Amino acid sequence: MDDDSQGQDRTEVLEAEVRGLTETVAVLQAQLAALLDPVRLAADAPVEGAAPRADAGSTPAPHEQGPAPETRISRRGALALGAAAAVGLGAVADSVLAATPAAAATGNMQYGASNNAVTAGTDLTSTATGETLSIENTAGEGNALSVSVTDALSAGSAIYAVNAGQNNTVKALSNNADNPNAAVFASNSGPGAGVQGESTSGYGLSGQGGLAPLYLTPATSLGPPTTGTHLVGEFYVDSEGYLFQLLGGAPPQWCPVVLGGSSLDTTYGTELFSSDSRFTFSAHNVGEGAAITAEAVGTASVISALQASSESTGAGINSSTYGSGAAFVGASVSGYGVSAQGGLAPLLLTPAATAGAPTTGAHVLGELYVDSEGVQYRCAAAGTPGTWVPQYSVVPLPSPVRVINTSTGEGGISGPLVPGATVHTSAALAGTNGIPDGAVGVVANLALSGVGGAVLNGFGVLTIFPAGTATPATANINAGAGCYALSNTVTVAFGTGANAGQLSLVWDGGGAVPNAQAYLDVTAYLL
């Protein structure tokens, strides 16, 4: 066979082989076209080493980090790409590698796919005892999950989770010990809350941290907010770290909050409002220190270190102690230790249950005490029980008033007075003639005259003293021979107990002492 014949035969053989390969390529192209659907490709079982995929509407299982979305190829996809590459379909294979994952069907989520559904959200439902959705970023620096609501008018949540079981509804972990970012970061460009927690019978929000359970980011300015609409119950931290709370009132007010063991060094006062029927603020100290200590250290300050007011019948400050210390201590370097003002009275010292000064206990100089009769005592010398001196006020009457006249029987004593040891006791003088019931004595002019103008011969002695007490060996008036009338100024206390408000008189002496008449004109009373 010549060379031309042999060349023709080889050509025919090659043409037959090309026709066979062309038919094979057509078959492979048809098969490949059926396999290279992006949605079906994403739903296929992943090749080894690639991230797993979930069928439409199913729940993704926890997984390990896989390749980037554009390289996630199924087993059939890998076979098809191999076949395509074998027949020279590199362009088709490249188109598969570069394909963007398709959007998921409305209401469903697919691995490696985006969900751009307009009217329907993405629901994940699971009956598993573990997580319904688990997302991890084990190597990158991005977020494991990023969800946003971009509509400024939206009233919905970016993430809404409900748990009917007993485990966490939302659980976020940051396993990188060097990660300075939050496990959960939520922000809101609208007026709503970044995070809102609600619970029917538990905690709305519960925090636990190695540094602190809760961190409130300080503002950039000093003091509470001055703009915006706020709700009662809000908390706010200013640029100096001071914590403020919006308390109820008319209108509501921002007030600094002093926490246990902390100090409040701020230019803003602390106001407490309460509708409690017992107290607005209660401080207890079971140690040896003061329950409340308030200081105004500014030398030019004219404001009180502690100011309390009450619009009801209760006390502005009610302080008690179960120990031996003072229930309330006020001290000032250059001002008043205690300053009081009241619609009824600036100060009330509760009377004791018994009359007279204290008879037991150790007392110190400066103490004040009010007995059951309203008599005020001061401790003039320390001791047990100390030396107590009654404190009286002298209150002048508008004009003198005669309370005893033995010639008429006024005041309960009818004369004349007969010389001797007879005690003549008056009626109760307190509560009459402008002398109040609480008076403890009087300042008066005591006068003595002979009966019918007779001369007071002899050496007569007239004594006035508190009723119910022993007759003193003293004289208020000494009458000598040739006197018709005598008088003297006296200060005398009333009797107490059964003899409250009463006075007694004794007219006695030596020699031929005649009968006499006595008169008592009060100019002031003692309280």
C-alpha cells in the first residue's frame, strides 16, 4: 500500500474516533447540564473536608469550619467538574467555581446561601436536646453571627428567640481568652432598646463576669442627661462614673445613686422619693460606726450637709440606735451642729415617763432631759446619775394678778392667819389668771398687813413654799413692832403630784404676834 493510501486510512480512523468522542461529549454535556443547578448543587451531600449543607427547611447541625462559600462543591459536582475538565470544558467548570450561592426559598435557610425574603422571616425549629442553631467562627476575626434590621421604622427585632425548654434561649460564647470584644453585641439605630429582656417569673437580664456582672458605658459629659425623653427607672453613668437613676415625681428627676461602700463626690444633690408609708431611706449599721455620716467640707458652704424634710405628720429624720452611742450626731467647724425648724416647734424632746431628773445611769455634762411634768433639766456635772438642774423660763404676765387674798378667801385661803404652825394651802393656781397648767412656779409680790389696820407687834415670820413639802426654816417676811404692812418679792415653785399648782403659807413668830392678812400678786410664771 502506498503512502497515500495509508494516510487516508489513518484519517478515516481518526475521524471515526472524533465522531465517537463528539457523541460522548454531547452525552456528558447533557448530564453535566442536569447536575450544575446551583440550588441542587448546594443541597447535595458535601465532599470530605467541605462544610455540610442543609436541605431547604431543615435544621443545620453543628459543624466545623469549611471552605469559603464559592468553593463548596458536592460529590456529584466534583465528578462532573472532573469530567468536564477531561473533555476540555474548563470554562464551564470555572463558571461553577465562581457561582454565587442562590438565595434561599422564602422562609427557609440554606448553608452557604443568603436569605433575602421580603415578607417572611427565617424560622428554625428543632426538637433536639442541644442547640437549634450553632454558629462558630474558629479562625477568623469576624462575627460568628451578624443580624441587622436596616429599616429605621421597623418595630421588629433583629433576633427573636423563644425557648419552651429549660436551657438557654440565646447562648453566646467567646472561647478566645484574648478576645476583647463582647460575646453578644447589639445596637439599634432607632429609638428602641439594643437588648430587651423579659421574663414571666425569672430575671429579665442576668449578667456574670470575671470583672463585673454589668458594665454601663459612661457618657461623654458630666451629670445626668439634659435632653431627650426618658422613662422612670432608667440608669445613666456620666463621664466621671457617677450613677444616676430617673426617679418618679412631678416631674421625674435624675438623682445620683450611692451604692453600699461607695462615696458620692458630685455637684449634684441626692434626692430620694418614695410612696412608702414607713420611710423613704433606711440605713442600718450593725457595726460600731455611724449608720449615716454627712459632711459639708466647703469652708464657704452655707448649705447643710444633711437636709431632710417631711410634708406629712412624720419626722424628716427618724434616727434610733440599739447601742450606747448617739442616734444622731451633728458637728460643724464654724456653723451649727444641728439646726431645726418646724411648723409646730423647731425641737421636741420627748418627756420621760416619770417626774424629776434622771436617777440612774451615767450621764455627762450638757445633757438635756424633760420629765413627765414637762420640766426640763440639764446635767450640770457628770456622774451616776450626775447633777441635774431644772431649766426654767420666766414668762412675765401682761399685768400683775392677785391670786391669794386671805381677807376675801381668794385663792382658797380664808383669813385671818392665826400665829402658830398651821399650814394654809391654796387652791391650784396653775391654769387660772393667765398662769398656764404647765407652769412650775411664780414670781410674785407677797404682802402682809394687820387685821383692820392693827399694828404688827412682836416678831412675826411669814413663809411661802411649795404645797406638799416640809415647812422650811426660812422667812419671806419678818414683821417687827410698830409695822402696819410689809411686802417682799418671792420666787416660789408650785407643789407637784397631788399638790400640783398649789402653794402653802405659815404665819408664826415670837412674842405677841397678832393675826394678819396675806396677799400674793403674781407678775410672772415659771415654765
